[in-house]
Amino acid sequence: MRRTEITHWTEHWFDLYRKEEVLLQSIFSNELLEIHHIGSTSVPQIGFAKPIIDILIVVKDIIKVDEYNEQMILKGYKPRGEHGIVGRRYFPKGGDHRTHHVHIYEVGNINIDYHLNFKEYLKSHPDEAKTYGKLKLHLSKQSPDNVGVYQDGKEAFCTETVKKAMKWASERRNNNEVRRARR
């Protein structure tokens, strides 16, 4: 049975990401355009996280990702297909004691922006990041044996934060374009 375990944030998660990044780059080298550390383990300001490294991979063609399933299985990942999100390929590693989640999208998929802007927004808004960390800690203590309840409890916060993050990122882009036009 999977449990929701939340621990204090640690720098070690960056090392775990970098190690897995090299492995994944070698597997998806022909399709890979970008690879990113995402999720709570990538944002020190949150303070707490499940000790699972979330990785976002951007590829040229999402359909071709299925051709790599056997290689991923050999490295301990379980291919789960879209797993509820159209246009994604999802690979958890570690069974009931998860260590990594790989989320793969084709270039141009809006979920890429959702993930990356959410991360950058929380890094730039430490008070909101801390609030998220406290929420995660509270939910994990409330329902340690029910991952679904934990996920549902975060949903409203995450949905609202993604909206803020997308607006924030758009305003930053617009401001940067104005500055460049003035030069």
C-alpha cells in the first residue's frame, strides 16, 4: 500500500534529479528536447515534499515515446500511458515506495507551461510556497494511508496557483517584450 510520506526539503533531491536526468537523456536522446526537475522537490521554498523526484521531459513526438517502454522497464519504470492526462506519457518508478515520476509531453503541450510556471511562481513567491508546504504536511498527517485524499486536498490550491502562475508568467513576458522594444 502506498503511503503519503512528507519530509523536510533537502538539497539531496537535486543530486537525485541530476543522476536520473543523465539516465533519461540517454534513453530518450533521439526524441528529447528539454528535461526539467519539477514538483515540490525542485522548490526549496516549499519546505516539505514527498521524497519523489518529479521529472518533466519535452519530446518532439509523443507517440514515439511508447517505443521506449521496454528501456524504461529495464531501468525500473512502469509505463502507464496517459494515466488520466491526454497527451502525456507517465512513468512511475519504485512501486509502492515511489522514487521518481516522469511526465512526458510533446513540445507545445500546455501542461509544460503549467508545470514550469507553477515551479517558478512558487520559487518567486516564498510565502505561497510555504503555505503549500504546510498544506502538504497537514494533509499527509490527516490521511497518511490514502494518497487520493491527499491529492484531492491539494487540488484547489494547485489549480488556483497554476492560474496565478500563468498570469504572472504572461505579465513577465509582456514586461520583457516592452523593455526590449524600448532598447
